[in-house]
Amino acid sequence: MIQQDYILRLAQQVAQILAKMLGKDWVDVMPGIEEVYNDLLPIDRATIIALPPDEIIQFLTKEKDLDFPYLEALAELLYFEGMQLHKENDITAAKDRLLKAQHLFLYLNQAQATLSLDRQVKLQSIQSSLND
């Protein structure tokens, strides 16, 4: 129970950090994203970036044994980063991050018993960005 509460607070901290970064320049946002990976998640950003989108679920769930809140926090980070990269017209990197976020959000939708409307909105936003 204590670990579950910690992980839930972790996901809430990630959401708060991302909310503070909204509307800022990419140059100002990137250090904050790195900080979240380094301080709050048990996996480094370079490892996530190097993974092909279709291998992210297998790697995180089987090899790293991450729980749902970690997956949710990582999906949020990848979504945020992908949307920021899309705004910066770095389409290749944006597509990579958004596809990874999409895989994570879809996995969470299937694996969890509750439907998240926020996740559904983000999935639609990802699809729209990928179709641009």
C-alpha cells in the first residue's frame, strides 16, 4: 500500500511538472523533462528514446517490471514531449514519442478496469498529430 501511494504521488508530481511547463519554449522545457526522468522514474530517457515504439510495452512490463502508475507517468511524459516536438516541427522525433505514448495509453486502457476519458482525449490528439 505504501509503495502504491508513493507511485500515485509520483504520477501526480509528473502531471504538476508538465502543467508548469505548458506554454514555455522548448529550450526551457527540455531540462524539466530530463529532471523528471532522472528524479522520478526508474529508467533513463536515453533508454526510452532508443526503443522502437512497438517494443516499449514488452520492455517496460517484462524487463523492467514497471507498475501502471509508472507507465502512466511515462506515457504522459512521452505525450507532452511529442506534442512539444510537433509544435517545434521536429516531426520525426515527435512521431516517435507520440507513437510510444499511444502504445502505452492503449496498453493501459486494455489492462486497467477503468476507462480514462483524459486518456481517450490524448489518444485522439495523438492520432490527429500523427495524421498531420
